[in-house]
Amino acid sequence: MNELLLGLADDELVIGWRDSEWTGIAPMLEEDVAFSSIAQNEIGHARAVYELLAEDADALAFDRPLDAYRCAPLVELRLLDWAHAIARRWLYEVADEIRIAALMEDDDARVAGLAAKINREEAYHRMHAEMWRERLADTPQFRAAVEDLWPYAAGMLPAKQREALAARAHRSLPSDKLLLGKERGGHTEQLAELWDEMTMVRHSAPAGAQW
Amino acid sequence: MVTVEQVWDAFGEIPDPEIPVVSLVDLGVIRSVDVENGHVRVEFTPTFLGCPALEVMKRALEEKVAGLGAEPNVQVIQDDSWSTDKITPAGREKLRAAGFAPPAPREAGAPTLVQLRVNVHRCPYCNSTATKLENIFGPTPCRSLRYCESCRQPFEQFKTI
């Protein structure tokens, strides 16, 4: 199994779930729509990548034990305030753009083609994130949220891509101490709760149920 | 024996599940049709990957082929070959007539916020160019929301991808 692609798919699935938590309770109706639409896209990307990796995308998405997930701690966090939700969206999109750009050059034409397709859709997520970043940039809440989440964002990418991320986010690389527990490979406690919720229907349905 | 033309004609009758004024042929999502010994191989390119209508579209293509008495083989091609530039001129006109502003042509590089804010986007109702972006996102992944300051009508704009 391609760990890089599995990490991408798991990130997109989990951030899609987290984004969808704003449906109905975002600070304004436009953002209920935006977060719902972004969530739908991210989960669509996850499905497409799972389909590249396995015959049955649902089985790969939902039937693994928790420690087999490759999502980064950044996407697992349950963030209940708007400044943190926007800070994560922005940091995630900046990091994701670097990763997707690399995959667009992949030797496997199927991977490169799918990455190019995902990239076109992500362009709208980036615009949304950038628009909000500009709007909140001078608020103490947003600055604090970026400060909190920055080590998690760095921990989402392999070490060789972190310099590029730091340059784009106008930050300096976090120390090893700050990165502790925030890098891909480890998981937060919040993932377990999310996973229970995410797999609830799957686990309650009899095997082979048709929808 | 079924012909390629018959298959294309039949596909032209399949409405888009979410915007039924246009057909799957108008949308340009059918990349190729090959017929051999009663087997019809179709290459289908999704619009947005998260579009919930994808499965419905795929099934509709299979049913049309089966309805012609042939064996369908619909391949979903998940690459970058579909863009909103593939929507046919007839499809664009049908969208406009139904109140959906057709997508702007794709430019080099990814679309930007500046383009959405500054480029000319016409109101599908009154044709005015005095329109502004209300929300990048809309009721489905493929649409944005705009507002026309001339006729004071909100409208949906097909995203360029």
C-alpha cells in the first residue's frame, strides 16, 4: 500500500468529517454552505484515492483498525471555535497544495492525473481559506489559533517538504519538542471518538447490506 | 447491431441528475464510445469528484446501453481530462436559459479569487455585467453564488474547473 496516498486519502476523509461539523452552526449561512461543500469535495477526493488503492473504497475507509489510519493529527482535532477552524483550513490547504503539486509529477499516470483533477477543485478551497485568512489576520484569536496549529501543520508533511511550507506560511519551522505528538504517524485521542461516529452505520449494518 | 451513433443519441437523452436541463452529452462528460460485437465501452469523466450524482450518471449510462440491447462497460476515468470547457455550446445555452450562468473559459493555471471578483460574469436573466460574487460555494460543488446589481437577482454561476 502506498503510504503517501493512503495518508492523503485519510487526511481528506477526516478533514471532510471535521469540516462537515460546521454544517448548520457556522457563523453565517454562506459558511454553512461553504463548509458543507468543501467537506463534500474532500470526502470525494478521499474516495477517488481509496479507489486507486483498493477494489472496495468503503472497506478501506471504514474497516481498518484505528492504528492503521495514516491521517495527520492536524485533521483529527475537534476545533470548536471559528478562528481555529479557519486557521486549520488555511494551514491545511497551504500544506496540501505542496503535497498535491508533488503528486502531479508522479511517475504513475493515474496518480498524476487524479492529483491534477483534485488540484483544480482544491483551488476553490484555497481561495476560501485565503479570503478568511485576510479577513481575520489582525485578530488576536486568529493569530493565537495559527500559533497553536502551526506545529500540527508542519507535522502533516514529510521533513523535506516543511521548508516550503514554512516559507509559504511565513513561519519558522517548529522545534522537535513542539512537534512531539503532532506529526503524521501518531494520533490524537480525538480520532477514536470521530472514528466511532464515522463507522457507526457501517458497523451496525449487516454484512453485505445494500443501500 | 447497435452503432456508435445510436449510443451517442441515446446518451443525449440522459438528463444531468442535478441540472436536468442539460444532458450528459451537453456536459461533455462522455469521453468516448466504442462498439464491438454488441459490447459498448464508454469512458466517462466525472465533473467534481465529490459529486453525489456520479453513481446515478454511471447507472443511467449502463441502463441506456442495456436498453439498446448491448452489453455496457462504463469506465470512470479519474483524471484531469474533463473541464468545464467541455460543456458544449448547446449545453451552455441551455444552462443560461435555465438561469445558470455558464462557466467562464478555463485560463492557464488554477482559477483565482481575483478572477472571480474582477472578470466579467454576466447575469443569465438580464445580461448585465454588474454582478458580484456572493459565495464561492453553492448548492452543489459545481456552482458559485452571484448577485446581479442591475436586476437584483441572485443567480448560480457554474464554477470553472
